Amino acid sequence: MRRIVPNIYSNNMAESKHFYGEFLDMELAMDLGWVTTFVSKDNPTAQISILENKNSSPLDNSAIFLSIEVADVNHYYKKAQELAINISYKIRDEDWGVRRFFVTDPNGVTLNLLSHI
């Protein structure tokens, strides 16, 4: 695994950007409008992503979910199938340059497993 990123849904993206950027002094690494990622200036693998709460996500708008970047997302997809893990979002290439799929852990937490294309 390369990194694990917590993801939080926001009802106010502007306030969230201010909180993580100004208060926590994190660097804005990505801003697609509907999703932003903030990175620690001291440790670039310490990250948090904020997603606009549009009630249209395949995650059923869980308050928080995790993104886990792996070297070979296809390996984990095959393994999830072999182990009959609940795949809640089938593997696909996304427009913003990642290949990903979602699984649900035994506690109901959604994990977004991804690799950069």
C-alpha cells in the first residue's frame, strides 16, 4: 500500500477549504470542484479529501470512507472476487486518472481501492 486517505463529505466546500487550508495549514493538492485533496506540507502522504455532498454517490453518502492507493488495483479486485468480498462499485477507469473499485468492510465502512493510471 502506498497511502490511506480519509474522505469526508461536506455540505459547505468553502468552509471546508478554509478549515483545512487556513486552520490546519495544509496545501491544496487537487481541486476538481466537487472533490478537494489537502496534503501536509511536512509529510506528503498525510492527506485528507473533502467531497461535496450531492446525494448522488455510490457510497450512499457515508459521512466518511477511506481511499487506499495500491500498486496493482486489478490484483485486489480479483482477490475481492475470489474471497467473495462485497464489491459495491465495480472496477473502472475514472476521468481524473485513477482505476478504482469500492468494497465494504465487515463494519459497513466503504474502502475505495485505487491505482493511478
